[in-house]
Amino acid sequence: MPFESKNKPLLPRRKFYNRMLRSMLIGSVLIFCSLFIGMLGYHFICKLSWIDSLLNASMILTGMGPVNQMETDAAKLFASFYALFSGIAFLSTVAVLIAPLAHRIMHRFHLEEE
């Protein structure tokens, strides 16, 4: 469901809350899918246990940095590409979460000008 245009009235609070909830669900799916991709890579490519894979994927996804040392070239390549992917995935998720609120604020300012 696209956002309402500037010519339409402000969305009622109930519908806005539903839009925010939908954004949070989409953001959660993006984060969990990104985390799952990292876990698979760290487990199968880097040969870490599942719990260590979860820890490394979580730390990279949130920008904290790796926990375990990568030993093989394949592991180092995966960790590099996953770090790049994680930065984009994290910023995209933040954008999905903030978009409804930012749109509502801008829409409200536009209505006040008229």
C-alpha cells in the first residue's frame, strides 16, 4: 500500500499505526533473513558452530565487528562480503522502519502550509 499523496488528508491514527506495524514486520523479516544468511555462511564456509555463527552474524549485522578469527581465504572472503551486505541490509531496514513516520511528519507540515 503506497503512501498517500500530498493532496489527500492525513491518514487516521489507527491506519498509521497499522502502517507502522507493517513496517516493523517487514524490517524484522529483513533482519532475520540477513541474520540467517550470515549464520549459514559462517557455519558452512567458516566452519563455526551454530552458536558461534549466530554470534558472528549478529555482531557483523549490528556493526560491532567479528568475534572469531577467519582462517581460510574462503572464510575471509565470505566475512568481507557479508560485512558489506550487512551494512546495506541494516541501513535499508532502518529506512523501512523510519519511512512511515518521516512521511507522516512531512505530510503534516505540508498540510499546515496550505
